[in-house]
Amino acid sequence: MRSEDIAKLAGVSRSTVSRVINNYPNVPAATREKVLRIIEQHHYEPNSFARALAGKGTDTIGLFAISMNENEDESRIYQNSYFAPIVDIVVDTANAQGFYVLIHTIYSPDDFQKVKQAFQQKRIDGGILVGTQRDINFVSDMLGEGAPLVLIDYDITEIINERLDKDHLSIINSRDYEGTVEAIEYLINLGHQEIGIIKGRMSTFSGRERFLAYENTLKKHGLPIHDHFVLSGDFLKENAYREVVRMLDSGKLPTALFCSNDAMAISAMDALIQHGVTIPDDISIVGFDDALLASHVSPKLTSVRLPIDEMSRAAVEKIIELCQSGQSAFSTISFPTQLIVRDSCKSLSN
Amino acid sequence: MRSEDIAKLAGVSRSTVSRVINNYPNVPAATREKVLRIIEQHHYEPNSFARALAGKGTDTIGLFAISMNENEDESRIYQNSYFAPIVDIVVDTANAQGFYVLIHTIYSPDDFQKVKQAFQQKRIDGGILVGTQRDINFVSDMLGEGAPLVLIDYDITEIINERLDKDHLSIINSRDYEGTVEAIEYLINLGHQEIGIIKGRMSTFSGRERFLAYENTLKKHGLPIHDHFVLSGDFLKENAYREVVRMLDSGKLPTALFCSNDAMAISAMDALIQHGVTIPDDISIVGFDDALLASHVSPKLTSVRLPIDEMSRAAVEKIIELCQSGQSAFSTISFPTQLIVRDSCKSLSN
DNA sequence: CTGAAAGCGCTTACAG
DNA sequence: CTGAAAGCGCTTACAG
């Protein structure tokens, strides 16, 4: 069943059928009704490719998760507490608005090419990019294809410095800096003076923000930052485990450890407990993300909640808006975090 | 840049360019090389819609997760320990083979329509359906669209009884029956005689299999099945929690409880612990799925590992095979499970 | 082995 | 308000 068949049945031309389908104003109500009825009756669905070829959108958005880290386990990204909820919300929100979503993971430059192709071949109307590391080239490449783009977790200043054409770009962030400050000050208020950190991936905006906030907050409160309490974790639990064991071997432990994400926090807890260290009696732990696991480990993990649901929803709404309006001004939204206090921190005050 | 441009540059016709792109044999090596070179040089990508319109495939497969359960929390499906790894593996495996994947969740009949449309509009070459409940109509509807279909977790006998055209259908299952038998006999060997169950969703193949195996195994060993130890959980943690609390209130507890999935097992553990019941001293718990959480709760959960990764990979390989070969015979694969013994069960023997 | 032409099913100026 | 016609960028008989 093609538009031509509908046209015949309705006694009009394909042009008119098309006008009805696309909701153009210049069709009398009566004609519109008639055509609509025939369409309904026959469960007619316009061929999406023909529409796309003729210049219409595809009602499909892309969701691309970048994970180009040499030592990362390649195939666990959607079980990752960070990506899983994004997929979740993005798919549901987009679906609810009548959009399909095309998913592709980027583990390698090859994958990146495939994603570029998806844009070039016009398979999608726009894309959401998550996990972008500090590399503006990707972003400008994508942008060059002319399709709208939404970035989750990206440093705005980099975009601005590069003077990219930002007309169909939008950035969604969380206030990780403030969230980290809150977490660190919570520990300080508990009486902690020796506060360590497991850093996230520093090529990542959130990785840098969380570390910067840690540094600045300690400085602000006149507390020392010991190199041997600053561990590199790259957001990876294996690294966190290894680094914590190394710290244990060195014989020195801070009284509190801020972990740049929950995966690392939980891994650190495992390492500590296995070495006979008690949490929170011997050491307090704070995580970041408030992943599902956080409330299930023991002791329950105090963590900074990342508003990942809201962020994902905003990303979809933004991309759809950009797809539909042609373009709009560059925009950026930043969502607040929230410290969720559980049982992994102890007060030293009494 | 269109195929015509490539043709001009290469001094051939669009027909020949097309032949090269589609790897047809009737092109001399020299011509092929020449065309290929030009394509490379200009980073030419054939428009996917034009190809599709002209009758070629779309190199896209659909992944559709059905979750039409009234009382289920609507937007958590990909964080679900069952679906998350499927998304994971399906996306990665498909991507690695050069296929894109379109994801849509089915919460309502409306969503189901959208998925049917995806088939009708030829947006995808084939689809993977997961979470299908006992409703053959869906399956036959999809099959009616003529596209290949792979079902994960579906009772083959239903398909056979319906005499559906199975030429482009494939089913991927796990041996849940055997897995459950192994789990129950493990409990029996530990000395348990009063073994309860929290049932899964009985409209689901795996839900029925797990229950059936439970029943048959107890019978086989001459053990009683008490109605009040048979709880309905529908695979949902809220239900499991409620039912366990109800059982606690009744004052009678089995010595062991088999839970049809880990989500319910963990929820049951929460309920029991909160009511002062100690695991495994007062009651032994076995789960099913071996979800990520299983090894993180305390005590660590003994669970039947579901080979979901292998199943997902097989589903993708099968669907791609079906897409490419046009069609092949009906096939079905069933993967073995494995009992992972951890700390949630106690021996009563001594 | 290869090109001209028809066709896939839409949309959109254009003319009326 | 509406239809005929061109066009979107491919593929594929068909003829040679």
C-alpha cells in the first residue's frame, strides 16, 4: 500500500495525501478527514525511506556511548551504572515522543567512523554523545555533518574556545563541582582532616571537575593534600582496587577516602575489607553517582547522587527540539547533585 | 556526493558503481579498483535510504524488549539485570558485524504498534524480541511482516502448535529446567526437606519452566510441596518482598527458598533480614540469573547462572544470518545454565 | 562486461 | 485549494 493507493481510494492526488500526512494547513478539513479515514482503514504507513529520501526526517535519534579506553573491559558498557540508566531513559523518552533510537558504542576509531557514517547516510536526525573525552575533533567532526548534537558531560569552555558552530549543539552537565564540595565538606564537618581521593578519568570533564573540587575544598579549609592519598582510578574498579592495595601496602591510610565514582568506591571497600580494615570505623568512604549497588553493599555507601535520569531526559528533549526546529541557539543545562548520606562515614568528633 | 559523481570521476556509469559497491562479480578487477579508489578518496557513502528504497537491506536490526506488566515500574528495564546485559551484548555484537541496532521498549499496545511500524516501514532488516509473554499473536503479527525474527526465551511448542511459518524464525533459550533441578537437588543434598519457591511470571516460558522443575524435583524426591511456601513473585522484587513478609506473618518458614530470579531473591533476603531472620542459618536462599548484585549482597547469593551473554550473542548471529541468507530452516538453540555456589545456603546434615 | 532507463515511494516547488 | 511533474539517490532487469 503506497500513497498512490490511498490517493486513488480518496479520489485525490498523491500531493494531497502527502499534505495531509505532513499536516500542512492548505487542505480543507473535509478532504483531510476523508484521506485520514482511508489511511486509518488500511493501516497505511508511509515508507520511511522514501520520506527520508525526499527530504523529510527519519524520526530516529542516535545514542552513542564513547568508551575508548585501552584497558577497559570492552563489552560491559551498558551494565555500567553510568550508562545503563542513560540508555534506559533515552530510549523511553524518545519512544514516548515517537522517535526511534539507534544505538552504537564507540570503542575504537573504526566505530567512530561507523557513527560518522550514520550521520552522513542520514540514518538519524540527530545524536546524543556520552562519554566524550577531551577531544574536540570528534565533536567538530560530528557537527560538520550538520545534524544536531547533544553532549552529556562536556566542558563548555572547550567548545567556546574552539569557536565551533554551535547553532545545533547543546550540552548537558551535572554540577559535579558543587556535589564534590558538599561531599568533602561533609567529611570535614565529621572531623576528618586526612582525606584521600581516587581520581576519575582526567580526560573527562566530570573527572576533572571532581578532582578540582576536592583540591580546592581541602585548600580552602587549610587541610593538607598528601600525594600518597591521591590515587588514580580512571573511573575503573580494577584500578581502584589495585591503587588501594598499594596504599595499604605502604602502611598509611587517610581517615576518609573520596572516590570519584561508586564503582571505584565499592571496589575500594572490597580491597579494604579484605585487608581487615573496617568501614567506617577505620576509614570513611564516599562515592559518586549513587548507583544501584550503593545501597546494597555493606556498609551502605554514602554517595553523591548524579541526576542522570533528569540529564538523560533533558538530552532527549533537547535533541528532539533541535531536530524539529531546524536550529536554535547554543544551550547548556547543568543539573544539581545531592549528597545521599548512608552508613559508610563515621564522625571523628567524639 | 552521489553515486553519479563517483561514476563521472571514474569514467563509468552509475550501474557499474552500484555493481562495485554491492560486490557483484561481473566487474573486471581493473574497473573495480578504479571505482573503489575514487570512493575511498572522496569518503563516499551511499545514501542508506536510497539503497533501502531500491530494495536493499538497511543493515539495521531491531532489539525489542517487551514489558507489558501493569504493576511494573515502567522505566527501569535496561537497568534490570536481565535486560541490561542483553542490550550490551546485542549492540556490541551487531556493531562489530557492521549492523546498527534500533531499540524500542514495548510497555503498551501502542508501543507494539510502533514496533510493527518499524517492520512495515522497513526500518530494520530483522528483529530480536525479548520478554515475549505467552502471546503468539505478537509473534505471528511480526512474522507476518516477512522480516526475520529471533525470540529469546519462548516456548517452542507454542510456535509448533500454531503452525506458524517458521522459515525466518529462530528461538534462543536457556536450560532453565535443568538449572532449577540442579539448584533444588543441591538444596536437597544439603538436607533440606521444606523447600519453598517464589515463582516468576507464569506467562513467561522461563517462569513456567522454573516452576515446573521445582515441582517435579520435589515430587521425584518424595518431598512435600506446601501451598503456603509457594509464593507468586512475577519476577518483581516488590511482589517478592510483600509475599515474603506475608509468609513471615503467617509464622511458618521453609528451611530453604528457591527464588525464580535474583531480583526477587535479594528482595526476599532484605525482607527476611529486616525481620530478624538470619541467612543462611535460619533459611537458605537460592536465586536465578546470577546477576551482578548476587555477588555483592551479604551473604553472597548462591544462584543459577543464566548464560545471557552467550544467548544474546547467538541471537545476533542468528538474526544476521537470517537477514543475509534470505531464509533458512527454523532453528532453536538452548544454552546450559550453571549453579554458582556462594554463601546463602547452609547444610542441615550436621 | 556495461550503460540507459525504469522503478522504489515519497515530497515539494510550480502553475493554475 | 490541488494536481502533474520533477526530484531525492540508489538498484536492477534489459538490451547489447
